[in-house]
Amino acid sequence: MNMKAYLANQIQAVLATIEGVPSDFEVQFQVPARADQGDLASNFAMQLAKKVGTNPRAFAERVLSTIEFDPDLIAGVEVAGPGFINFRFSKNYLWNGVVEILMKGVAYGRSTQGAGKKAMVEYVSANPTGPLTVGHGRNAVLGDTMANVLDWVGYDVTREYYFNDAGRQMRVLAQSVRARYLELIWPDCPMKKIGEGEEGIWVPEAFPNGGYQGTYIIEIAATLREEKGDDLIENREWQADEVPEAELVPFKEKAITLIFKDIDQTMRRMGVKMDTFFNEHTLYTNGNVEATLAALRKTGLVFDADGAVWFKTSTFGKEKETVLVKSSGEPTYRLPDMAYHVEKLNRGYDLCIDLFGADHIDTYPDVLNGLKVLGYDAQKIQVVIYQFVTLMKGGEAVKMSTRKANFVTLDDLMDEVGEDVTRYFFLAVSPNTHINFDLDLAKAEAEKNPAFYLQYAHARIHQIITKAAEVGLSLKAEGDLSVLTHDREITLIKALLQFPDEIIGTAKSLQPQRLINYLREVAEAFHAFYHDCRIIGEAEDVAQARYNLACAAQYVVRNGLGILGLSTPEKM
């Protein structure tokens, strides 16, 4: 039984008969900050009183006077303060809720809000220019978790990786690999130093400006030499920009193949999976970019000036117009992104989630406005902007650069603190909050590490259940739970019954940290229950009921950790 849904239905049935109440008004509920304020509260009377011409308290009493709540669900209702309404759950509702958890087990928390709808979550989407960085890791974990949450509320979810293996950056990548290959086959290869002092590195003179400096480039070059020999270079004297495209092909192809292999391995290690991969380059080869631009021209909001193509973004409140195609003929990110989202929506998705870094803050509104003028429902697209990650060690920031040799890869981070801790720290705060990733805290295998705290709750529950089973206890889903009256028991039950609502709330808000905060509350409630409510050695009916409650807690914690992509250890 979803208590919020039950109460909302009862109240809104009455509100529908009252003149002045908007037809689309939805009754909202909150869990009160204090236990003495009840189990759920609503301020709908304060929101509507003025519209119906009365004061909140009088309106609340008017609505409640016409509703007869089921006593097996609601034990009491009171109007508090200026017009808050507090609801108290009946014991029967709580006990029956535990039975429901036990009956549903690994499916407890699943719902049907998104049933019959298709959702796409686009995440990671790193171009194949190097290993996944810490920033990519946050994107990956956020996207994977959001996809999991949407699946739990009933959506048919597609997880998509969007990338581009064409353009200038891929040419620079190929040039970088070629230069390192040249260094391997030419003992007297002319060299130059990039950077100053200890941070500077030596590279071949044929190394491109802005080239990729990581050791992985050298490894790719070595692999290519091992497979193809020393004859891939026509002229050793060519500088980077002099190399014909045809000669760069084997360097580019090998780099893409090996980098994508590395990316895939890293994602698998993190527990991140993809259903589909979409190459931006196909938007050009199949004519979608050209078609999108042509459609935009028909709206009258696109014009040519100074050799470039512009989008009249001043129409949407921006101070200046925005370039769609540069004077060089190269599109800006906005145009292929519009074409890509047209392609997404044409695939029939009801909801498209985009995980973007902070560098997209200025661009994505233009993309959405482009879709609107093309006649698409831009409300089907939800953009989540995540902030950067700063690694901290010994109280100081760890320097990182994606093009230099000193960047920290996602694999490096997982080597340092483990996969579970990495995922947890990426999820523990709101996506729009910058993360100072404390490596020292992350490595601490103690209660102060919040990731271990959650997992320890699962391990402790498992140990309790195992020990209880050794003395003859076993799960009886429909056993008598009426002996569960201790404050710690009631608090734990109430926490467990919030789980479905927390998943729904997380899906609506796309804020995974909400689920982490909830599981921490469950862990705290269970630890308190464990401390004050023994199982082994108690009367048979009490022991059985508490055993059942522990099993219910295990389902909730296990399901919650599973959605977050965290493991569920049986001992720690």
C-alpha cells in the first residue's frame, strides 16, 4: 500500500467538489522533521485557502470532516499550527507493510509510473581520445544510476553512449600516435620539449600542437609497430600538419580501437553498461545535420552573416545571436546536437536524459530552443548538468590535465580506493555540486567512511539472519508481527516503508544522492534496532517477528545498494 497515493486520492476526491480549487492541483506530502508531528504531513490547505476564500485551518477542517480514513491505515489526523495536517499511521498498516516487503522481496520498491514509456539515458559519451578520466567517471556513475532508477519505476530504458571519431581532435590524436611511432622506428628522431621545468616532456618534432601527451599514446604506437612493422610512414621529415590524411588512417583506427577497448574495460569494472552506441559522424553521412539546418532555415530564425550561419537566439532572451556553422564551414556543437536530439525523438522516446558537464551550460538551452522551433516537444528532454571533480590528498588538490601526462584516470582512482567507494563518492552529493574527492577519507575502511557504513549495515543484517537461522529461525512472511511495538522496531519499519516513495522521488528529481541519504537513515535505524532489540534468546513470537523484520531490512538495503550499483557484502 502506497500511503501517499491513498491519502492523495481521498483528499483530492473532496477537493474536486470545491469551487476555486485548480483542476490540476496535486496534494503533496512530507515526512515531518519531528516524530511527534506524525508520520506524514501536508500543507495543501495553506496552498488553497486563499483560492477558496477562507483561512487555512478552517479549510483543512472542512476537507477532513468529509473523509472517513480507513482505521487499518490511519490511526489519527490532526490540524496543527496555521493549517498543517498531520497523519499518523496505524500499527496494522506498519505490520502489513513488513509482510508486503517480505512477499515482494527483491522486487520491493518497483513501481509502474513509467510503464509503457520509453526512456533514453545518454551518458559517458567520451570521444575515443584517451582513457576515461575522473570527470568521465562521475558522468558514468550518475547516468548508470539514473538509468537504474528509471528502470525501477517501470520505464523501458535504453542506455546510450554518444561519441565522435571524426574531426580535428581525432586528427590530432592520429598525429600524436604517428609522432610516437616515428620516435620508435627512428633512432635519430628530432625531439622538442613541451612545457617548462619538471612538468615539461620531450616529444618528436612531428608532434602536433595540443597533442595528447599521455603514456597511452606511446603504448598504442608500440602495439601498432608490433603488428604492422616499421613501414607505415612515407616521409619521416613531414611535420604534423603536412601528413596526408591517408597516412594517418592506420594510426587513427588503431588508436580508436585500443582506446575504446580500454574505455569498455573501465566501464565494465565500474559496473557501467551500455545498450547502444551512436556515432556523431553518422549524422553527417546520413544527411541529418544538413536536413536539420535546412529545417531551421525554414523557421526564419537562421541567417547568414560574415561567412557563418547564425541562429537568432536573441528571440529566446540571449543578448547575442549564436553561430551554428563557422566561417570555416565547421559546425559548432549546437547543430549536430540538435540533429542528434531530432534523431532521438524520432526513435519514439518519451523521456531523454542528457548527462552533461558544466561546459554545456551555455549550449544546451540553444539546442532545446532549436528543437522547439522545429516542432518537437523539448519537455521530453531533461538535462542534468554535473560539476567537476577535484581529487584531494593530504588536504591538497591533485593536479589534472586531460591532454598532459599527469592526469588521473578513472582506473587510477579505482586502483586507489576501489570501485564501490568511487561510485559512492560520485553519487553522494547533488550532480550540480562540485566534488572535492577526499582520497584519504575514501581509503579509510572505518565507520567514518559513509560508503562502508552503508555496506556494513547489509553485512550486519546478513550476519544476524545467519546466526538466527542456526538456532532454528526461518522466514515466515505471514507470521504474527503484532509484537513489534518497541520504538526502535516502529522507527525501522517506518523507514523501510519509505523505500518505494524514495525511488519515485529520485526518478522525478534525477538526484541520486536522495537515495543514498535515505539508505543512511535506514542503516541508522537498523543499527539502533540491533542495539536494543535482540532476536536470539527472546520469546519465540518476538524472536520470529524480529527475524522477519531483519529480513525485510535486508531486502530494502540490498535493493537500494543494487540501484546505486554498490556491492552487498555479507561480511566486513
